[in-house]
Amino acid sequence: MEWLIFGVLAFWLLVSVLGAVLVKSPVHSILFFLSSVLSMAGIFLSLGAELLAGLQLIIYAVAIVVFYVLVITTIPWEKVKRFEGFYRKELFLGAPVVLAVFLLMGYMVLKGKLASPVGMAGENVRELGRTLFTSYLFPFEVASVILLVAMIGAILLGRKEE
């Protein structure tokens, strides 16, 4: 039964992510993103990681989605429409990289070398924090820089020309 729940949530996640990337409407993209966040939280819950599911809902479903909705409402879309079709070259260059990373991660998951187990019962939060801020400090900081760049880009797109 657990595999069935995990499979349904994983399928829901894949459809939501593809929808978020492939739709043209920014509002629909945000809705697909919210759907993917909810399905990911469901996957965390099915795996017994209640803390991660809660953080997923609090951080992404509330904070980031509200931020995206504010950005969507403040961006003058006539400026953005000038760039339609501009990213085809990047798509053709990025697709092989994404495929290679996906295959590498799939190999690592199948061989069991992707993650090491952390402590259980009572020590879970402490071990998660210790692991996050020691072993995974660089990816954590990279994610924060990416969010900062996205915020600056949204501000630059949203400002009025003089």
C-alpha cells in the first residue's frame, strides 16, 4: 500500500513539475508549482519525514508562492512579452545537461549512494540541522543566492522606466 501511495504522489509531482515548466501563463505556472509543493510534502509524509513536510509547506507553499504571486502582479507583462521565444537556444543547450544530471541521480539512487541515514527518534531535528549546516552548507547557500538573484531580477523587471 505504501508503494501505491508513493507512486501516486510521485506521478502527481512529475505532472505538476512538467506543467509548471511548460505552461505559458504565469498564473497557471504558479498553480502547478503549488501543486508540486503539495505533492512533495505528501511524499515526505509517506516517507516518515514530518519535519521536512512541514517545512515544505511553511516555506514553499506559503512564503515562496506568496512572493511569486506578488512578483507576477507587479511585473509589467508587456516588457516580458518582448522576450518570448528568446530562450530556445538555452533549451537545446540545457536539455542534455538536465538529462545527464537526471541519469546520474537515478544511478546514485539505485545504488544507494545518494544519501546517508541520519539519527532517529528525538535526535532527528538536531541531526538534520547539523547535517544541513555542515555537509550541505554549500548547496544551502547556493539556493539562497539563487533566490536573491531571482528577487533582484524581479525588482529590475518590475521597475518603471524613466
